[in-house]
Amino acid sequence: MVDDRIRKFRKMLAEAPNYEVWKAAALELDFLEGNVEWKEEFGSDLYHYELIYDRLSNLRAYRQQNDFERLKRALREGLHHDLGDMGNTALYTRSRVGTKHLIEEYITQVCESLDFLCDTKVAGFPVADKLQFFRDTLTSYGRPALLLSGGATLGMFHFGVIKALWEKGLLPQVIAGSSIGAIIAGILGVHSDAEIPDMLVPENHDMRAWKWRGLFSAIRGDGLMDQEQLKACLRANIGEYTFEEAFQKTGRSINVSVSPVQTHQKARLLCGYTSPYLLVWSAVLASAAVPGIFPPVPLMKKDIHGNVLPYMSRLKFVDGSVVSDLPIERLMHLYDVNFTIVSQTNPHVVPFLNRRGRDEKISVANLPMHLLKSEIQFHGQGLFDYLRKRVQPEMLRQVAGQMYTIMGQRYSGDVTISPTYRLRDYRRMLSNPDPAWVREMILQGERATWPKISMIRSHARISKTLERCIHRLKSEQRRSTAELRLVSNADSGTS
């Protein structure tokens, strides 16, 4: 009887049309499989539960006593990412929804304490000092980032990941992408939160990106596909925003990976920090210029008068995933990123991903496949390293160099979300998608994200709370400045 119920809820889980249905089925399975008791027990050798308990008790006591000074100190010096190893992957694979209740209570208490300190007037702690406190705490604690990989049209899956995270309030402020991931990051980066529901409707987009030109065009170096068609598609979907203008509209930091064509150049991460005046569509066009399919392109910028001009016209760039599909280290330096959510759709990567988490122990049954993957990567890198240094002609040397770089990259994050491909999906890689198939890929992206929500929430909720507090304090500071200006003007008028 219990087995029948388990089969029933597993079927519901696999076919859930939305997160609410999925979560209801997952909670029933947690109960039937005995995971509820595990979540309620504090003790475990998977994390330092005594440390978490002590921190929780202190924060709770300081709030109840209105002891702002000790609360402030506890938050400033005690907030550390992955405190007591509470982000251990094993803590999120035992049950389908949530983890140890102690961890969830601690995170809730931290967020409530931050909101309490932010929104309560405290003597000797003015808004300017509060704002600096929260900025410093966020810099120390870090923030999550969402990285969207390449994968041609199969990258429509990314929209589902974005939808699932946005609906749960977990969509990071930092978004990075390469190739199709750059296209979707660009589209997301110019849509405000209020516009996201419309953004997730396939019919609202121009999806005519592909137009076949033929083999002779590719031989001439112009690519298999018509780049003007892709450019028109990108400009229709992204608009004429620069990176700076996009951030001013949405508050999201778009980051686009591009790879150089010329020697003496390195891969670049284009964003509001590194290239504020570049046009987003231009960066995305370069990141989507897959060698052989689209030719390299120069980047375009707006000048001080708003005119569109080439940016370093001697330089051309191609597909970002060739050299830097997931620019994790660069994001860490630019944004204090401490946690990466990767939506990985590259067809040459997905079959080799470890779907249960990077830290999972390798079982005897999985050992042969794991060894095979490792051997392919090791010997493949060695082969292409040899060829890129010695092979002739130059074109083959460049291809070998690109293959060496592809095999040497890291393609996963702290949380990696990926699709399960079917043969018919591969046939759509270089074709314009129809709305029905896009909706199917969005749902697949959502279903792949839902099991990761608990782990993402544990890592991201505190930093998201800090970001919201900073936003509220900035607004309060602007209001105070405006009120002071009005009073000053009124005094000047009466004198």
C-alpha cells in the first residue's frame, strides 16, 4: 500500500505543472520515506549543528531584548557564507523539500534580524551609517550569481530556470551568459521585475534568429548562417540599451563572455563595470558568433552624444563559450560572488555532468564511467595541447587551441541545473523554435530547478535580504535629502 502511494507521488512529481503541485507531492514523499524525522533532528555529522544553534539563540535573545549594539555586532562579525558547513550538498539530497529545521530556523532568524535592524530607528545609528553597515556586510558575506551556458536553441531551457527562481524570489542580481546564455541574459537584463511575466511568454519575442546561407558562405569565412538575421533578432528582443542603461533600468548586472580572434588578446567579460557604454546587443552578438556558423564581429558602443560607433574597431570577437563558458572567477572578483547557480545546456557537456552534486562520493557501480570520463578529459587535453603548439596549417592549430580550451574548462557550479535531452531536441539546435516547443523547454527548466530550490534558498536568502535592505535604505536616504532640500528652499523663501 505504501509502495503504491510512493509510486503515485513520484508520478505526480515527474508530471507536476507548477511548483505548488511538485512541492505537495515532494512533501508527501518525504513523509512516506521517513525524511520528516531526519529534518527535525538537530544532530548530524554533516554540519556543525552546535555552532548554528548557539548563533540562533544569541540572535533571538538580542532581538527580544532590543539589544541593538550586540545584534549589530553579531550580524557584522558572525555572518559567514556556509557557516558550520550548512551548505553541504549532502544536507540537501536526503529530502526533497528543505533540510535540517535548525538550518532553516537560523536563516530565518538572520533575515528577520537584518530587516529589524534596517527598519527600526536606532539612536546613534543614522541612515547613512546603516547603509554603510549593510554594504560592508554584503561585501563580506557575498552574493549568488546565475550563469547561463551556451547550447544554441537548446538554451530555451534557461527561461524555465529563470522563471522558477524568479517566482520564489531567488533570482540573483548578477547574471552571466555566453552564446545563447548571453542572449537570454541580455533579454533578462533589460526587463524589470514587473516585465518578467511578459518576458516569459514566447509569443512576445522575435525568435527568427537562424537563416541558412550555405556551405560556400562558410568556406568564404562568412558563416553557415546569416549574421544580419541574428543581429535584427537581438536588437528586436534587447533594444538599444548600453550595459549602464540596462542596469539603471532593472538593477540587474548583465555579464557577457566573449572570446578574442587575434593573438595577444584574452577572453573578456563585458559588463557595466568593464564596459558600461557598450551596446548589450552588440556584446551578445559577439558572444553568439560560433566559429564556422557566424563570423567574428567588432563591438559597438554609444558615444557621449548617443551615436553608435565601433569599439576598438581593429578587434573582433567570437563565441564566449569557446574560452569562458562560465566566468566564475571573474564574477567572484567583480561582485563578491560566493555561490554559483549554473544552468548548463551545452550538448557536449550535459551527458558528462554529475547530476547529484559535485561532492557526492563515487559508488563502485559508477566508478567505471567516472574513470572513463576522467581518462577522456585527461588524454583529450593532452592531445589538443600538443596539436595547438605544433600542428600546421594555422586554421587547424586554432581549432586545436579552441578544443584544448573547451576541454579544460569548468562547466558546473555550486548548483548545476541541466536538461535531459531527447534525440529530437538535438535536431532543433540550429533552427528557429516555435512557441509550443519553447513552452515545453521552459517547463523542463522549471522541473529541473524545483528540486534545487531548498539548497539555493539556504545559500541565497541572506544575501537577497541584505540587497533589499540596502535598496530600502537608499530610498530612505533619498527621501531625507529631498525633504531637507524642501525645508531649505522654504526657509530661503521666507527670509
